[in-house]
Amino acid sequence: MEVLEIIFWVLLFIIVYTYVGYGILLYAIVKIRRMFNIGQKKAIDTTYEPEVTLFIAAYNEKDYVEAKMKNSLELEYPKEKLNIIWVTDGSDDGTPDLLKGYPNTAVHHLDARNGKIGAMNRGMEFVKTPIVIFSDANTNLGKQSIRRIVNLFSYPKVGCVSGEKRIVDKESDVASGAGEGLYWKYESTLKKWDAELYSVVGAAGELFAIRTELYRHVEKDTILDDFIISLRVAQDGYTIQYDPDAYAIETASANVKEELKRKIRISAGGIQSIVRLRSLLNVFKYGTLSFQYISHRVLRWSLTPLCLIALIPVLSILAIQDGLFTLSIYPIFFWLQVLFYAAALLGWFLENRETRIKLLFVPYYFFIMNLSVVLGFFRYLKNSQSVNWERSKRAA
């Protein structure tokens, strides 16, 4: 076997392992553990009902205040044990004024805009309950979400609980919404298996909770605050658990441009997180957590997109050597690759022309996801990613 062939198979292995293989391996490990009753948890203590704080950092969210507060006050958790804190630093659209008068709700406001991290670090000084639950202003929570999250904290080793992000699937949503929804369904499945094996690797910022005592002030230039906060809890020896029935509802991105903008930000934050959480790469120290972290997160944000790029010239050379129009393995892979990227580009072209073909959703979204990693990497290197609120437009 030639060197180029070895390179091809190594590249292909990394790509397949990242997007499919890890899920298959994870499922197999979980099934074996179930068969031999390894690591089975005790029953959840449903009577565990501590006082909690719902924490919302918001910037100019007046359009969402009424719906968010209505939803928050309808959550099925004892009203006397549910405190709500809004930190509205920098808001100048009347958001703080709209919040006045709501029960069990404290509003902390500074005129200066210091970014979301600054608001969170400052706001955490006002949290006096053992558990704090973070949520976005533009997301509504399932009525049982708080209770289900809190129940998991009855396990002493649980330091963080992640809820599920559910993308509203409307017929009017553009293709980015369909792709985004499929992606999050797959992610939710991986999270369930990750949690069953040991720990989820990161929490969804739309809804997650930690033990208040475990919160560490986050650097002000942090891009993915939810990811850093939750993984630092795991670094301290606690697990991150996951309950898909504790969910936050959000509409899909309005179009591919907005989704790409959001993904680039996440990717830049992913690279930053790998640097700041580099100790988690030490599998000898963190064991299973490192295995999950590298397999589920690090590869996607670093090596695998580079493998996809490298695969193009490597496979092209091998296919040309064998003859492009023969039925040898490399030409077949070459034309499959061409077809896949053609489908992705066609999906992108049709997306804003209200022509939606479901067959194109997966290659289209996969292409966006990996393009954003490359663009996010350069944005991180240029240090040009703003840490202030920069919300993507969502579908109406």
C-alpha cells in the first residue's frame, strides 16, 4: 500500500469516527454496561426540592420579557422555592422597567455594557440558593424542566445538569432549520449515552444548571460561557448529567447566513475552549471524561475539518491514478465526494429561494458546520470574535 493510500484511510477513519463511529462505539459500550449491570445509578430522589434560582442574563430583550416571565411563573416548581434573577447590564430598550413588579424576581442593572460574561460574573454574587439554573431570555422552558433538573442533583456527584435544546420544526422554516433540528436530535442521543457512560461534555446554554458553590468566575473574553462553566465543573471531579425532558424551545435560524454566523462564533469559541481546557486532553488524569471530550468535541472543532480538506486532493490523486471512470474503490469514493459537496452547494443555493429538498438537508448542514469551523479558527487567531451579545436572527 502506498503512502498516499495510508493517508487516505487514516483521514477517512478520523472523519467517520468523529461523525458516526463515536456514536456507534458509545452505544456499544452502553449496551454492554447495561447487560452486565455496570454503573447503574440508584433511583432518583423525586422528593429532593431545594430552593433554586433561575438566572437570565439579558441585553435588550424587551420583545421577549412578557413571554419569558409568563413561562417562568408557570413552571411546575414550588413558587416559594423558585427565585428569578435578571441581569440586564447595558440594556437601553426598557427591559429592566418591564420586569418591575413580577413576584420573586430581582433585577440587577448597570448602564455600562460589559458583555454577557461580565453580567454573569456580577450576577452570580446575588445568587444565594444551592442550585442556579441558567436560561436565555428568548427561550421557553417545558413546565417540568426545573423539577427534572433538580431531581438529578439528588446524586452528590452531579455538579451540572444540561437540558435539551429543541428546535421548533415549522413547515415555513428554511433548510437551515431542518438541518439544525436533525443535528440537535443526533446530539441529544449522544448526550444520553454520554451521561449513561459517565458525563456529558458540555451543556446547552439555553438551559443548564450547576451547584452554585462550583461556579468559577469566567474570563471576560470567553466566547462559549456555557461550555467553559460546565466543563470546569467536570474538571473538579463532578459529572454533567442530561435530561431530554428538561427542555428549552427555540426557533431555527432565519436563514443560512444567520446559521453560519452562529456556527462561526461557536467554532471560534470551540478552539478557545480547547486551549483553555487543555488539561482535559490528559487521558491519564481524566480517563473516561477525556475520551468523551476528545471524541465528541475536540475532533469536531480541530482535526476533522482539516481531514475533510486534506481528503479532497489525496482522493483526487488516487482516483486519477486508478482512472476516474473505472469502478475501482478510489474513483467511486471520489465521485461520492463530488456528489456530496454538489448536493451541499445546491442546498445552499436553493435555501433562500424557498425551494427545499429534504435530501439536501444533511449534506448542506454538514458543509456549513465544517466551513464554520475553518472560518471560526481564523477568527479566533485574529481575536476578532466579540464576546458581547450577538444573537443570530431566528425564524419567525
